[in-house]
Amino acid sequence: MGLCKNLTAVRQARNEFLHNPKTITSLSMKSLLKVNDARISEMQAGAQELERWLLDLLRQGLVILDQQGEAFWEEIAGRMVNAKLGDLARRIRALKSLPDEEEYWEEKTLREISRLYLISRALLQIDQLKEEQQCELLRICGVRINKEALLQEKGTVDTWLVISQDFGEEEKLHFRRIWLYGEKSKELALLLDFSWGSAGFFPEFVFGGLYKGEIIYYPGASQDRALFKAPVPFKGTFKGKGGFKTLQQMSLFFAKSLQRNPWLDNYPCLLNQVQIVLDESDFLIMDQSNQALPLVHKRDGYWKLLALTADQPLSIFGLWDGKDFHPKSIFALDRLIAL
């Protein structure tokens, strides 16, 4: 009986939250990537080198990492750039700052090393993967998309809410990460833009703002990163309802997404009727069935969020990495609040 009830809940979540699959129709997925066989061969040679480096690193132990200078990281990062694996080079360079900047840096470093190893092994066996997984893997490694061709594809027309917006910088490269939520489609879409130096981002978006237009998703297994075709600002009230009703539903869909995309770093989700609770020194997100997940560690805690959810359960948007939940925004006091 319990199993039947769980299956019913999953079907309801599928109908209410994940409507139609986001697929590329008129062109094959791989035709949208700027890559050829020669480049893939170069990337595979780099993947072999990266795999050897990672295994040697594990044999020596992570304790040596906080003793390494700039040259230790730049040598292998430079080899990845030469092998046309620029995005992996950036991930390697990011590892060098973890011992100085992050608590529990050993655990975070080991997780990232594991991801890099999984990526390198998959790249060496790319012909055995499904087409959507091949596209996802190549994009993770740094292969660029043919945006002009992608914009010719059919997308999802809706009114979109800017539910989260982050800015940052990596290696003098500025980035903007925007999450959109569709009013009717209940879809989530990620707009990821980069700029050099003092150049800004265009078009501009406002957190909590509404925009009408067509979202076209990138080819791949993640089904989230997208282009926004001709967005138009819209003044009105957002009437979208959706999201997961329980953490169990979210966990089931996360597992399904991880099956499609084993290199998934974060899973975006909107959680309904949840509260923040404090368990000794740990902050947790809890649903109405008293299931709970840990919030990502934050030095100053989540006292504001705890206060906002103290009186009644609310809706929270965030990213789940399989271990911690990263809250990004919350619907409270009749408005969207950034966290």
C-alpha cells in the first residue's frame, strides 16, 4: 500500500512539475556543437593525461595539496588548455584555493577530484554514451554551442520569473548566472553568460522581474541551460504554481536526473511548504512529512531564513548537490526575496 502511494505521488509530481521533455527536434544534438573528430581526439589525449595526474595525486594523499605552489596547478591546467579542455583547466585552478578559503576543504577537494576523474573516464569512452550524454559531456569539457543554429529551434514560450541571479568572476572572466521559472510550463531554465574586463551583460535582467519570450534549451542531458530568445519585460503578477510538495519527490527526480547525467553538479528545484529548522548547530530544510535535508554550510548561519519560515511553511528555490541544499530565494511576505 505504501509503495502504491509513493508511485502515485511520483506520477502527480511528474504531471505537475515536469511536463514535456525539452528536446532538440529539427537538428541532431551533436550538429549544434562546434567540434570535430580531430578535436575529440585531442581532448581524449588530454583526458588520459588528467586521469594519470589524478591517480598520482590520490596515491600521494590530499595532505600535500596545501603545500603546493602556483606551478603545481598551472602545469596540469596548461596541459588541459593545450588539449582543448579549457573548462576542466578552470576547475583544476579552482582547486588550489580550497585549502585557504574553505572549511572541510579535504572533503570538497576529494569530491571535485572524483568528478574530474569521472569526466575523464567518460570522455575516453564517449562513443558508448547516448547522444544527449555525449553533448552534455562535451559541453562540460569546454566545447561551445552554435548559438545561431540553436536559436532556430523551437522552444518554450512563457512568462518567466527571474527566481535567482548571481554574479561572479573566475580568472578575470565575469559571469552571470540567472535562473528562470516558467509561469505555465513550470520549467526551470539557466541563463549563463560571460564577459571580459569591463564589458557588461546584455540584455539586463532584474531579480524578481517578469519577462515574456521563448526559452530554447541547450542540447544535452541536463535539460536546464538555455538561451532566451527576444525577452520582453512584463508588468503583472506571477501566477505560476508548481514545485515539489515533498523532499521525497525531489530526491526521486534528482536520482532520475543523475541517471541521465552522471556529471551533474547541482539540481535546481523549487520546494513547497518547507521550513528551516535548527538541529543543534546544523541548519536543515524540512517538509510537512518531517523529512529533512542539510543546508550547505554557511559561517554566519541561516538566521534570517529561519525567522522567515518560523510562522508558516514557504516555497524555497535552490540547488541540491546530493549532499547539501543551497537556498537561492524564497517566496515570503508576498514577494520574492534573494538569499
